[in-house]
Amino acid sequence: MENLDSDIVVHNNWTKKNTEIVQKWKTVSKNLSSECTSLLHKYKNKVHNALIIALVFSSMSTLLSGISGISGISNLVTTLYIPSYINIILHCIGIIINITAFVFSAIVAISSGIIKIYNWNTKVTDLTAFIKKIDVFYITVSNVLSLDDTLRPDAEEFIEKENAVYMNILESELEISQLYLDNELHEK
């Protein structure tokens, strides 16, 4: 029986095993990037929604504060010319407007506080940096795999160098999983 492996020419140490290692890295990094991007979008949406709520209620609170200020001035003027029962009604309306403005301000504070309590901005920043690291690694690995064997760098040197990056990504992924995925369960 003839050995078929002897007919295979290996350039720059790109054996089948070395190629499979790098292809595995490519697959893992692509999947990990996809999962983290999905999680990133989830946190960005949470931050976006909380900020929209804060913006809407802040605007309404400002509007009500302005109305309250105007009604306070008009109350001074009307006390001279309007019967007392109408002054009482206007005073009650002013109190209601002030209470409503207070409630809206509280909603703004709670909305902003939720972003800080759950560290959503930090999570967005951390995930963005992690995805960038994964994507750089993925591009590096994909580019090398797309080259002809004769044009690729030495496989053993490449694998040794990129293995450190790959291991760093896996360690970071473990930390990200523990921090963010575990927190997801508590936030629900």
C-alpha cells in the first residue's frame, strides 16, 4: 500500500493539523464575536431606552416648571382681582403641577440611576473593546487562511504567536461570560 501523505507538499509547515487549528480559531472567534455583538446590542438598547425616558420626562418636567413659574406670577396678579375660591383652585393647580414636575424629575433620576446601578455604559464599553479584539484576531486568521500555502508565514511561528492572542481572548471570554451573562439572569 502506498503512502499518500508522502505525495503532499507542505509549504511553510502548513500541515493539515496546523491548518485545522487555525480554522478552528477562525470559527470560534466568528461565533464569539456574533454572540458578544448580540449582547452588546442588548445593552445599547437598554441604555438608549433609559436615556429616551430620561429625555422625555426631563423635557416634560422643565415644561411644567415653566408653567408653574408663570402660574405663580399670575397668582400674584390675580389675588387682587379674583374671588378667593378661584385663587384656591389656581393654588391647587399650581401644587398639582409642582407635584407632577417632581414625579417627572424622580423618573429621570431613577432612569439615570438604573444605567449606573447595572453598569450598562461600562458593559457597552467593555463589550465593544472585547469585540474589537476578537474581530482583529478573526481578520488576522482569515487573511492567513485565504493565502496560498506558499505565501503564508511559517505555520509554527504563526500558531505560536497567535495562540497567545487566542488564549487571551478565551480568558477574557470567560470573564465576560461570568460578569455579563450571570448579571443578565439577575436583571430579569
